Amino acid sequence: MGKKGFKLILGVLFTVIFIYSSVVFAEQGDKDNGKKIYEKKCWWCHGEKGEGNGPAAEFLNPPPRDFTLGVYKYKSSPPGQVARDEDIFRIISDGMPGTMLGTAMPAWKDVLSEKDRWDLVAYVKSMTDLFQTEKASGEISLGSAVSSSEESINKGKEAFKKAKCFECHGENGKGDAIKKLKDDWGFRVWPRNLTKPWTFRAGSEPKDIFTRVSVGIPGTPMPAFADPKSETKLTDEERWHVVNYVKSIADDTKKLKEGEIVVKAKYVEGNLSEDVHAPEWNNAPPTAYQLVPQIIAKERFFKPTIDGVTVRALFNDKEIAFLLEWDDRTKSVPGDADAEKLSEGEVFEDAIAIQLPTSIPEAMQKPYFGHGDKEMGVNQWYWSSGSTSGAQTVKVIDSTGLGSGKARDTAKTDVKGKGEYKAGVWRVILKRSLTTANAKDELQFEAGKFIPIGVASWDGSNGEKGSKHTMTTWYWVLLEPKAGSKVYTYPAAAIIVLVVGQLWFARGMRKEYEK
Amino acid sequence: MKKLIQAVILILVFYLILKVGIPALGSFLHHGTWPVVPTALMRIYMFFVVAGVLLYLTFNEESAKELGKPIKEIYGSPEKGGLRMIVIAIIALFGGYVTYQNVKPSFEAPIELRSIHPAPPSSVEMWGKTYNLMTLTNPFRADKANYEKNAKEGGIVFFKNCFYCHGDKLDGKGHYYSGVSPLPANFVDVGTIAQLQESFLFWRIGTGGPGLPKEGAPWRSAMPIWQHFLSEEEIWKVILFLYDYTGHSPRTF
């Protein structure tokens, strides 16, 4: 037998063992071993008996899965059937992508062996009687995938309308619901913002989206569009078009890009418009920041609805303007009946603020990122959305430590702000002159210098007010330095010096060489 | 010619070690990271590399001569006029390019170095009491009979207060970790709690980010001041849990 034949047999043997072992692990998962691992790693969130009520549960939104009902949100079996073992195994292994918005389920495959993970599947399945009598027939039929094209995207858009997806996901897929939704456990659930595929809980590959549209999300209002009994059934082909449509509306300007933490303010000639749709903004590069809830000082806050903000900036010879853009499913207007219907409790105003140090730090030291400190203070430009009885407002708050903030007399500031809410998106402009008379307590902008900046945001329909908000730590804004002539003169001078120097050196060498 | 090529290759090898080797090693030690050497540090290293290589290759007169020979030939030899012009042009243009790179507007965020585990003070005040960090020990470590129970209670403290940043797996990757800078500590890593005394953790937890000395950049750390939320007992128990779950032992010397 040749070497090749031997390798082939070895390969086949390994494949067989591999497949066989997965089958064995899957079918004969060792419940008792699963229990041991569960009690070390899982119960903290999912609870001792798997009821989804561990010590961490009250701080999580969405809440940890309750295993005692046997209902799994992310499954790939046909509508009406229980989840497949592979579905449970997948979530344990890979966790839930898009962990930014409070899904704490991590991927366990780097710390637990494949066998351990199958044992966990066996154990969590044993927490309900459901799996003793029911079994999934297999994975749902994927039909024949339709590759993306303009035509397919348009058809998908039509199907999105026909199946009334917009009723929850909003006209533009931002998840700006016109309904207050609850799941079977009585928890508030938010329709997915389809323009942020990186937050899709069970993956954003076309196959993942197709599966979700087809079988729905059990336990939630998301229906199964492959269900023959459904009034809004979509064919395999239509569902693939929907997949392509959903893929096409992703908004990358809202996605965090690793290492990109500087807002690059662009210089413009002429006036800075206060219009959030002014074409100049297309030239200002977007920088996306993650917003995390304020969990540092009392009173802390754990269940945010907003996960990020995109910042752009423009400046001219006199002023600087920031455009803050963030997806918010609800326009929170205190006093407004529609807003009250959607809100968790009392409606407060939506708001956004940027924080800057009172002066550009000379060295590394900055003010404490939470409202500054006694050594170095901060200025906060705070915009709020107004109510049915009052217009939008802008305040400047000076602070030298938590709780010390004081709103400045409106006569002593020229910060202006204006916001617009449209189809699930807030866009707010905050504008100020580059330099002010009050150089002692107020940041004086200077091109070419890195200036610390932080952002905070409040969703008034989510009980966010005061210390309950989302925020960033320090990032940077840089006013694009004017290139100036040195960009050309310095390299030119270097080239001349090097040519002359080398010629002179060559003359010396020649003399020596001739000797 | 040989010596000159040797010099160029040596410098190139060192450059690649710094540029690719060190990040690769970092990536191997801490999965998913690619820790590049900061540009400023890179310049200092390369200065020493070039100086070192030149010293090594010119340690006696003969080899210094050999190293200089091709240079002398290119600049001096009457037959090599064409090559000379090309070399002069390349070097001049390279100099122009480097200058341009240095004067063109840069949007790269400044690098902020901070001491991750700065030296602790000798004593610290918390809850109005003074603790001597030199002699302080975890009272629950001695209580062998109730160890399991205390560690579990510490775990509950962890999963009510710490895991959103430090992670379900204690790997520093909780669901909010990427929104804070500096990133939360990874307790599984051998470079954190495994290197520290329990009293150090007690100080870091109790006084949080604002309790750091200046070299620790207290203005950036998002670590809360836990004495405002937790009791002394809870902090000691959570410390017990961190070592129990990760399998590390605290440094005792």
C-alpha cells in the first residue's frame, strides 16, 4: 500500500471517529457531568434549577434563559417543533454575538471541551419533561438560496411590507416599534434593529437570518414565516429576498471599528449649517462609540436600550459643530400620549451630552471621566429633546467632580443645539465658537491638538434620567490641522540637503579613490 | 559587499522581530490581540539596533574597511557614475518620504502609557478605618471549614457587581468590557491576580479607579469605588472567589 493510500485511510478514519464522537456525545450526553459544570459555570445567571433566576439575572436585559419550559429562542427546527440539540450546543459554544446590548452569554468553546458542552446540553434538556416526549425532526429546509441583487433586494422590501415586518421593525428596520411588546415570560422585548446586524443574537450570516425569518423566535412576538398555518406565510424564495433586503440596510457608520477612537473634525470654508442633513456632513468621517450604562456611581443603571453613538465634527475659522447620531426606538416626549404608551414608566426627555475638559491637557493627565475632579474640571454640553409643553433646550454644565455640576447662566454661553428625530434615529447638532472670552473655565479649541471628549445619552422612555444613562469614557476629538506649506517645503528641503550632501560626499570619495 | 549586505539583513531581521515578532508573541499569549510596539519606542529600539549592528561589523579596522568598501566604490569610482546617480536619487527621495510621513497631519490617537499594577501605598483608609496593606490578610482564607460556602458567597457578589465588565468567564470580557478604556482586568491571565497579594486586590477593589496613584491614570479607569457599595466582608469573599474560580494562588510574599 502506498503512502497516499495510508494517508487516505487515516483521514477517513479520523473523519469517522470525529463524526461518530459528535453523535455519541450528542446522543449520550452525560447529564451528571453536565450538572457539575452547570453548578460551576452557569447557575450564576440561569439559576440553580435553571429557572433563569440566578444572582446575576436581575442585572441582565434580555434575561437569562429559563430552561424549565424547554422553549429556546434561537432554534433551527421547523415551526412548532422543539429546539434541536445542535441549536442548544451552538449557543453554548459560540455564545450570543452582539453582546454589546446586555446579552451576557459568552462563547464557552474556549474553556469547555466538546464533550463537556454536549453534557451541558443533556443536562439543560433534563430540566424540563418536554424533551422526553418531543424531538425535532431536523433542520428546516433552506430551499435554494438567492444571491443578493438589486432585484432581489427590491422583492425583499416588498415581502417585508407584505408580511408586515415594519409593524415591529419599523419602516426603515430600525426597530422603532409602534407596539409595546412582551415575551411569554412577561418581559419587555424590543424588536431587533435590523440595520445593526452585528447585534443579531444568533448570527448575521444569510443562513442565520433565513432561519430566524422562517422559524421565528419562540416565546416572543416574532412569528415563523415558514409556518404553513400563518396568514403571513412567505415562500422560501420570498424569505431569501427578505434576507437580502435585511443585509442591504446595514448601517456601517454605527458599527464600532477597533482602534478608531478619534473624531476627525474637518475644516470647512464658510458658515456651519445647523441642518442635520446639510451636505457638508457627508465629508465629516463618522466615528462610532459604544455606550455603556452608568454602573460606576450611585444610582447605577443596568438595562440600557441604546448601545452606541456616532460622532462627526466640522469646524471653520470661528466655530465648531458636532453631529451626534444614534438609533433610538422611541421619541420620548413627556406629555405625549403615544410616547407614554411605549414607555417603561414615566416618560422623560431624550438627551445627549458631550463632555470636554476645561482646557486642553498639556500632559497625560485629564479630568476624571465621570464629571471631572478638583484638579481639572469639565464642560458638559447638554441637549434635551423637550416635551409637549416645552422646546428643546441646551445647557452648559461646569463640573469639578460628581454632584458638583452647575448649569451656566445662558447669557454666559454660546453653545447652540438642535435635534431632529426621524424613523428611529436622533440627529443632534451642538455648536460653539472655537474660542471664548472665558478661557479660564472653558475649553478653547485648537487645531492639531488631541482633545479628550466623552458622550452620555439618555433614553427617556427607558426610565433614563439623572445618573441613569449610558456613557463613554474618554475618547478624542482632533480638529484637522491645516496642512500648511510645511507639508511640501520640509520634504523638498530634505531632498535638496540629501542630494547636495551626497554629491559633496561623492567628491570626497572620488579624491580618496583616485589616491 | 558581503559585509554591507550582512548589515542590511541584520537590521532588517531585527526590524521584523520588533514589527511582527513581538505582536505575534503577544497574540500567542493573549488570544485575539495584536500588541504593536509603539512608534516612539520602535524608533529608540531601531536606533540601538543600527548602532549595535554597525559596532559589531566595525569592531576591527579590517571589517570596517570591508563594510565601507562598496560605499566608497559607489560614491568614488569613476566607472560607476550611473549607479551613483541612482543611489543618490533613491536616498534623497527616501529622505523626502520619511520627512513627509512626519509632517503630514496624523489622526492616530496618542499613546497613553499607564502602570497597570502600580505600587500600593503602605496603608489605606476605607470605611473610616485604616488598613495596613503590608500586613493585611484575607480573614476568610484561614477559615478552612467554611471555605466552599465563603467562596460561593463571593461568587454571588461577583455576579451581582463585577461580571458585566470582568466577564462570566472572569476573562475581562463582560458584556460592557469594550466600552471602557483601559479594558477590565482578565483574572484568568497569569499576569494579574496570580502576581498579586490579596491585600493589593483589597486596596484596588475598595478604592477603585479614583484610588489609583497618578502613574495608574486614575482619571480613565472605570473601576467603581467599591467601598461605597460593598462591605469589607463582601470584598474579602469576592477576592476568595476570584482565586477559587481561576485556580490561581495569591502571592504571599
